[in-house]
Amino acid sequence: MTTSGTSHYPAKNWLTTVYTVYGDTFTSACDIAPVSAAAFDPDGGRLLFGYQRLYADDLASGQTTLLQSPALAGEDVLSYIALNPQSEQIALATFDRDIYFSQDDGRTWEQIVEEGSGVS
């Protein structure tokens, strides 16, 4: 049985480990830490995660890839990742209340909210 998941550090609200369990073996999926946001693809084939940059872990191969990410201001970090199960749309939210939107699986990004207010 194979299971993938994350471990959490509640004092900072960060994910600290992205892992895969193969039967009785706990294996770190990557050496990238800390992780402040994570989301599984709707098909369960990969895990998107990040702190100030966005990564994808292919759960079948175990390969982690740095994805194109929006440039975050200062010390801002990702707080939430959402994936549309019916398209290539991805939304990222940050702790500074910025929201970025991609129509093409993260190849390009548009900032749609800045510090909690819509961007025109």
C-alpha cells in the first residue's frame, strides 16, 4: 500500500515534510522545507507544495520539479493552493492576502488580488 501526505508544524502553521509511505517505510518525498501550503492534484498523481516558490512532486516517480511561480513580495509565503479538477487552473493565496491565478497549469500567472483588494 502506498500513501502520500504531509506533516505539520502548528506553531508556525507550516508543513514540515512531504512524504510517501510504501507499506511500512516512511520516505521523505523531497528535501525542500519549510512548506507552508500543499494540495493534491484532483487525480492524485502529484502533490503541489511550496513556501515562496511552487513545486510539484510526481507521486509515481518521486521526482520533484520547481514550477513557474509568481514573484512574492518580501517575506510573503504561500498559504493556500487550489486546483480546478476540470481544467488546468490553479490559484495561489499568500499570507499577505495576495491571490494569483493561472489558466495554464502554472506556466503563467496573473495577480488578481493584492493585500485583500481586487487588482484592476
